[in-house]
Amino acid sequence: MLRLAVLVSGGGTNLEAILQAIEKKTVTNAEVCLVISNNAGAYALERAKKHGIRGICISPRQYASRDEFHQALLKELTDCGAELVVLAGFLVGIPPMIVEHFANRIINIHPSLIPSFCGKGFYGLRVHEAAIERGVRVSGATVHFVDTGTDTGPIILQKAVEVLETDTPKLLQQRVMEQAEWIILPRAIHLIANNRVRVEDGRVCIDDRG
Ligand code: GAR
């Protein structure tokens, strides 16, 4: 059983998708051992509780320095025995110290087709605002391994979603979640948990037999 720690900041719909996929067994060989939010009011923590999963808040505001916050985060991740860290809408940067500790064992869901609309400043609704502003006809979501850059790690899965002329950022965000994020994030976890993902020369190879 691959032990997952899921890091969240907000609503937690991706966390919900993971937990439901594990319950329905479309994700196998994985269990969520801990949910960490940087925000005590995040609805994601309620979702964890409803599924009987331990959820805690670790906020930079509780610590005198960023370094102490990072040490506390690393301690919780190692104490719970996490083998894969899943960033499911976690809007706080992961420091190199944690990335190196969990090399190719941290994944992130990003709400665009990387390398479009990603990097510093592109998160949440802002990504969809930028996509609509640019007039793209197709957007989507990406699951990738986390390296020390922002949204630069090896890409695991992507799924395209149509952009409609009538879209607002919120409508597009909802469609990208429903048609891409909630599908590819659990799928990536399933593939990793079943040893079907390898990273070679900075690129991902997937043994995708269904
Ligand atoms: C999701 O759309 C996720 O892709 C995005 O935050 C949202 C969290 O929603 N993440 C980023 O923008 C990271 N750069 P959720 O809390 O309902 O899962």
C-alpha cells in the first residue's frame, strides 16, 4: 500500500476525487494517511474528516520563519510515513529541501496544459482568466512530478478540455476540474501505486495497460 500525504489549501475537490477513487477501487494499492492544509478554514479538512482521514493545519503564520515552517512540514510528512506527496491545490511553494527529500515522489495537479499558463503567479482562477484572455480554444490539466522549479517537473498525464466562447473563468475552471483534474490525478496515483511510472532522463515513461 502506497502511503499518500495530500496537501491542500482550499475546497479539496481533488482530494475528494482521490478518496472516492480509492473507495471505489479505481485507485488500488494506495491509502491516504494524512491531509495537510496551510489554511485552517479549508473545506478540504472537513472532507478528510468525513472520510475518517487525519487532517491537520500547518500554516507559515504559526512559525517564526519560513525555514521553521518547512521543517514542521517535512516532519509531519516523514512522521506519517508518506511515500508519495500529492499537491492537490496546495498554493504554498515546496522548498528544495523537501523536493530533494522526496525526489520524484511529489506530484502536483495544475489546471492548464503545461507549458501554457503555468509558473509563478499562475494558480487557481488566474490560470483560467489568462486562458480566456488569450483566446485559446483548448485548455486542460496536467499532473507532473515536482522539481525545484515552478510547474517544471516531468509530466505524467495531461487531458485537454474545450474552451467555449461563453466561458467565464469560473465555468472553465469547473469544466477543467470535472473533465480533466478529477480523472487524471487519481489515475496518476493509481499508475504510481502500481509501479507503472518511471522517470528516465527527466521524462516520464508509463506502462499504461488500462
Ligand atoms: C485546482 O483547480 C488545482 O488544479 C489548482 O487549484 C485548484 C484546487 O481546487 N492548483 C493550482 O492552481 C496549482 N498551481 P480543489 O481544492 O477543489 O482541489
